[in-house]
Amino acid sequence: MAIQILPPQLANQIAAGEVVERPASVVKELVENSLDAGASRIDIEIEKGGSKLIRIRDNGSGIPKDELALALARHATSKVHSLEDLEAILSFGFRGEALASISSVSRLTLTSRTAEQSEAWQAYAEGSEMAVKVIPAAHPRGSSIDVVDLFFNTPARRRFLKSDKTEFTHIDEWLKRIALVRADIHFTLSHNGKLVRQYRPANSDNQYLQRLAQVSGKPFADQAIKVDCLHDGLHLTGYLQHPHSQQAVDCHYFYVNGRLVRDRLVNHAVRQAFAPHGESEQPGYVLMLSLDPHQVDVNVHPAKHEVRFHQARYVHDFILQVLQSALAQLQELPLGHNPA
Ligand code: ADP
Ligand code: MG
């Protein structure tokens, strides 16, 4: 075969292979966009595990009419304009790939209105050239994205979808993780017309513990030990399971600048800190680390599950020390001290 440039839709479908694995990955990308757009409320509607419909509505900034077509194009982003921007990234997005990828493997419509516009507009991409059509629509300030018939044109992918229930569970689990780090956001999640989750905004420790109880169960929230330490540009906050609690807690979440990451460094620090205190082998934790974005590389993997710290040892030792001193102070703290 002669060398040819791929038509846009095919190029996007290939890119979609990396970021759009299943309905939950679509929800992740779209909700992250809503968060990047400064939304305070995000409503998620799912039908048939997301294979029929994924609808995300937000009250964020909206997209101006003349940028709608660009929003659906590949490598088009409002979040990064230079290498310097990329090295100091705080937004979830920066690749400019999600909307283009998702719309190449579904029937996607994007409806949006900015605060300045008196009317809303709707955009969708058609055909192998992914030419974008823009038509008038009704919508309050913010955006709605409808993703209908995911993978309808990529049957090999569609075949990999599990049952509606399983796919919905993946969505629900992902939302729990983001709900813990974005406690300021009002989220709702419904499935087949039924409201399944309602996370009301939490603005105090007490309200946060209520959200923690919703996500990880009351036993963990009731006993959780608060962590909050700022030192030399590193800020660690969150909650730890009480070392005397016997309950197995399936809650091991570590966020870096608001992004959930898999990182062995924090697991190691947690285990080391708990070792002298008792039996619990895998204590539950929700830990959020904030640091100068120049100190961490998030552009390691397309799905952004991993990060690289420039000073990994230093970060590890900081976390370990904070956890050790939180645990050292609690000798007298009885179980069940947070009746939320
Ligand atoms: P990225 O998030 O990496 O920039 P996306 O393909 O996810 O790439 O989105 C492309 C662009 O569309 C974003 O940079 C943003 O400007 C705009 N956008 C997407 N979703 C929303 C939304 N819910 N509200 C406002 N703007 C959005
Ligand atoms: Mg994005």
C-alpha cells in the first residue's frame, strides 16, 4: 500500500483506542471537561450502562459558538498553548483529544451556551471528514454532551462491553473517586431514568465526612483520622483509617493536584507509617497532595493514571512524616470520634 494520510475519522478512531475503553472512560473525560470549565453542578444520565446514552450536563463556562467546531477537532484545546503551559498543568485536559475521539466512535452532540450569548448552539461531526454542523438550540448557561450508541461503528470494541450493570458499576466507582476529591461539586448520577447517586456540595469537615460515609461507608468515616499538613510547598490533606479499626476498608485513593493517580510511593509510605501501630495490613486512606505543578509530570500516559515526581524521594518522605505524626498524636483518640 502507498503511504497516505489517514482520514480524520479513522485517525480519531485510532486515538480513541487509547482513551475510550468503555463507557466509564467517556464519563471520565466529559466530567473532567466540566470540571475544567469551572462547573459547580454536574448531572450524569446513563442509559443501558452507557452503551445507549451518556449525557453530561454542566453549568460551567460553556463554549462560544465560533469555537464549537474546534472543540470537536483533534489536537484542539483551550488549556495548553505552549510547552511552558504543559509543564505547569493544573487542568485535567491538555491533549485536546477526548471530544474528537469520542465523537468518532459514537453519535455525539455538544450543546452549549456561554454567559455572553443569548442563545445556545449545538454541534455534531459527520462523516469520515468529521465536518462539523452547528445549529441553534435551547440550553441554559453551560454545556451538555450527549453520547449516543457508543462504539456503534466499531463493532470489535462494542463486543468488548460487559453487561449494562457492570458498565454502570465502573461509572459509579469512577464517580465515587472524583466525588471524594471534588467535594465542592454537586453531582448526580442516574441510570435508566432512576436517580442512583446524589452528592451534595460539602463545604465543611462535617459535610466532607458525610460524603466520605456515602462513598466508603460509615465505619470508615466515623473513625477516620484527619490529616492536614503544609510544608515547603507540599500540602497533604485527607483522612486515614484508624489503626485500631478491624474493618476492611476498600478505599485507597491518592490524588495529586486533584488527579487520582496510581502510585506505589504512597502505598509504601502508608504501610510504613502504620507498621508500628497494628494489625491492619491495608489501611484505608483518602489522601490529596498539592504541589507546584512544575514538580510533577502528568504527561506520562494517555489516560493520565500515572505521574512522575521530580523529587520522588522527598515527596515520599514528606508523606511518611505527616502520616507518622498524625498516628503518633492519636494514642488517646477513641474509636468512633467523628460522629458525622
Ligand atoms: P482537552 O480537555 O484536552 O482540552 P477535549 O477534547 O476534552 O480536550 O476538549 C476540547 C476543548 O473543548 C477543551 O479544551 C475546552 O475548551 C472545550 N470543552 C470541552 N468540554 C467542555 C465543557 N463541558 N465546558 C466548556 N468547554 C468545554
Ligand atoms: Mg478533556
